[in-house]
Amino acid sequence: MAMRRTTIMADDALLERLRSIAHEEGVSLAEVIREGMELRAQRSRPTVTFVGIGRSGRKGHRTSERAGEMSFEPRSWR
């Protein structure tokens, strides 16, 4: 997936901590920042709460009974 360049502003202490993490893990500062943004974006997504509330109306479709088996995985933007 194509990435776009952007500019962020952060205080020196935060940037130094992020640089330290990047150095320890052997990755770029940009990678550490992207990972943090991805984690934040995932945390803010609402949980799907309507799955399994009602009947599907179709024979053989047991959505309400199988709701616990289902999981939602958002696609990564990378």
C-alpha cells in the first residue's frame, strides 16, 4: 500500500523516547510512529455490538447463535 508523507509536532522528550525505542528495536523512527498510530486507530474503532441480535430470516443462517464464533479484524492501512 502506498504511504503518504505528513508532518507531526512532538516535544523533544517524546521524540527522544521514540528514537530510543527505534534504536533498541533496530527500526526507523517512522516505523515506531506508524506502529503507535495504528495502535491508536485500532483502539478508537467501535466494537461491533449488533452481530447476533436478531434472526437472519434465512434457513441455515444461524448468525445469532454463531455470534460468539465470529470476529472482526480491521484491515491494516499498510
